[in-house]
Amino acid sequence: VQLVESGGGLVQPGESLRLSCAAFGISFSGYYMRWYRQAPGKERELVATISRTGDTTYLLDSVKGRFIISRDNAKNTVFLQMNNLKPEDTAVYYCQRLVGDYWGQGTQVTVSS
């Protein structure tokens, strides 16, 4: 096991979730980390990227102002804080360490009233 996501669930529109991705057995602090998502019937899309120290981030336009990516290198964990969730955010969310192409198993996020 190398990357393990957690924190998904079923929420109503406007609510928040915080996803976590913990790295085990692989180096973490020296690498950019990413969050992707894949909705049913759609291709996987890049949601957020964070640099090694966390000082540089990228967010998909549709989540800017609502999602925040952060990391704690001491805990080998990257986070995705998701606020004001919308039904179109429903997807399986995956974390990735690009170098080495390591992926987690994914965590389901469902936004529905």
C-alpha cells in the first residue's frame, strides 16, 4: 500500500468535505502531489496540484474559490478541502504522486440533496 485516500462521503449541496491522502512506504516530501477525480462516464480530470513545499498550487477553474489543496510533509499527507460542494463535484477522487505514477485507490464523493 502506497497512497491511501480517505474522507469521502455523501453530502448535500453547499456542504464541505476534507479529503486526505496518506503516503506509506514511498517518499513524499520531495514530490509534487495531485488530486484527480473521475465522474461516471467521464474521463479522469486533474483537480489540484501542490508543490513540494506547498507554496505553489494549481486548481481546476471550476473549483477555484471552493477547494483548497494543502500538505503536511511531517505526516506524509496531502489534503483537499472542498467547500460549497455542488452535485457536479460528484466523483471518485484520487491522489497521485506524479513521479513514479503512484495512485491511491480512490474515495467516493457524492453531492446530492
